[in-house]
Amino acid sequence: MRQFISISTEETEAFAASLAEKIGGAAVIAMTGDLGAGKTAFVRGLAKGLGFTGEVSSPTFAIVHEYVGGRLPLYHFDMYRVEDWNSLYSTGFFDYMETKSVLAVEWSENIENALPDDLITVDIKRGDGDNCRIITLSTRGDISL
């Protein structure tokens, strides 16, 4: 387990970009944190670290955003509204897991039973002050960073 204290959105993005540079192939990143914690900022950093140069935004209403054109495709999921297996299947999540890509899953606790054994977990909590975030990174299974 690794912990990082960020005092700005830019630091959060830079930390995520450094993580992305260490990802050598397909990976699932399970993200937890309250609304406004910085999960989408973290994904912006992942996208930059993978070489994507376009705009990155929250997939709250689209459920998934696709960022291709970098070293690996990045698929950014928001599972906030996923309530059961039928709604999970309708997102196409299992099809995306079969690709050689990086899946960043916000609100991953809502689909915990569907996540693979090999997993990177990112928990983001608010720290002291408006911009401070405590980012805890850990791995499960055969993932090493």
C-alpha cells in the first residue's frame, strides 16, 4: 500500500500520470471516494500518462467514456447508478474487460463482486483544506507497480 498527499488538482493528475507510466498492459483500476474527491482528476492524469492528449470528463451520465490514441486505450466508467447485474451488463463492462486496455472504474464498490482478482485500487479522501487529498494506492492479485 502506498499513500500520497496531494495539495492540488495538478499534483493529483501528476501522481496518476506516474502510475499510468508503470502500467505495462491491461489493468483494472477500482476507484473509491466521495463526490468531488478527485476521481475524475485522477483519471485525467491516467490519460495523460498513457499519452492521451484530448479532454477528459466525468462519465456520470454516459456511464463510460473512451480515450484512445495513447499507448493503451483507457475506458473510464462511472458505476454510481449501477444497482444490479442487469444494469452492469448493459454498460458493456465485461466486454471492455476482454480488451487490452486500462479500465478506470469510479464507484467501484457498487460492482465489487464483478471486479477481477488482479486489481489496482485507488481510494481518495479529503484531507485538511479545500484542495488536500489523501490518495491510497494498493494492488490485489498478481499486479505489481
